[in-house]
Amino acid sequence: MKVLVDTSVWSLALRRRAPAHPAVDELRRLVSHGRAAIVGPVRQELLSGIRDRAVFERLRDHLRAFPDEPITSADHERAADCLNLCRANGIQGSNTDLLLCAVAERYRFPILTTDEDFLKFGRVLPLRLHALDK
């Protein structure tokens, strides 16, 4: 089964000096087994703000090895519903994070993240987080 990887994990792994972190190790394992999944909004977040054109192109080309999981209009509608449910329960979240939740729900993918907001989302959404071996 694929695992939807959040921006937080990709960002850690793609640093010049990737830190020793269980999520980075797990991403490497997922990549080596062809199980790492990405969506367009995460790709966009990773590529945004890179000032050096050569660095941008290198990262863009590197990420092209991972095709985007398709996102539908229904996913965007579900993400809005998820955002509304979270807010009604006092939980704030970004549009991208809630879109990840919606896509993961439809595909039945767990999410690999270091962002603790996803623990909060899981209180009101049918969300599965990918467990890390500690």
C-alpha cells in the first residue's frame, strides 16, 4: 500500500544535510519499495520559494520520479468539508493539509508527516497516520 507523504517529511529529507530523523529513514524505505505517494499541492509547496533557478530545476527534476496521485473535484469538496468539521471543533488547518486528509481518505492511504496538526485532525476525521518505528 502507498503512503501519502506530507511536505514536512519531504522537506526534511531534501535538505542538503538531511537530519537523522525516523521520518526521513521511513521515507527512504517507502521510496525504495515504490510506496511513497505525492500530490500536486505538496510538490508545489516543495518547489515554492526557491530563488536559485538551477536548484529549482534540480529539485523539480528529482521530484518528477514521483507521479502525482490524481486529485478530483470531490477531493476538494471533501477537503472543504474536513476544514469545516475541524473548525467546528476548534481545530485550525491549512487548505493543503485538509486536501491531503481528503485524498488519503479516498485512496485509503496513511499519511507520513512530522506535523502534529495531523494528530488534531485525526480527532474528528477518519485519518490514518503512518506509524514510525522508534
